[in-house]
Amino acid sequence: MVEAAVAKALEGATAAGRWDVVSQLARELEARRLARMGNVVALTPKARQRGK
């Protein structure tokens, strides 16, 4: 139910040209999808260290 509301908001933001909101909503949908999978480990990128 929440995913449907977020998807509808995504459509509205796209129609309005609010690309900042589109990006935020898309990240929210992805996070919810990954959370449902249960077997996904989120990896955080490490800062590239120069000289190593």
C-alpha cells in the first residue's frame, strides 16, 4: 500500500519535472524492495585512498 502511494507520488513528481523529488522517491522504492528481499547485504563504498 505504501509502495503504491510512493509510486503515484513518483509519477506526479515526474510530470511536474521535480527531478530532485523523483530521485528521492526512487531511492525509497529501491530501499523498500531490497528490504523485502531479506538476503541482500548493503555495501557502502569506501573512500578511495591515494597512494595505496
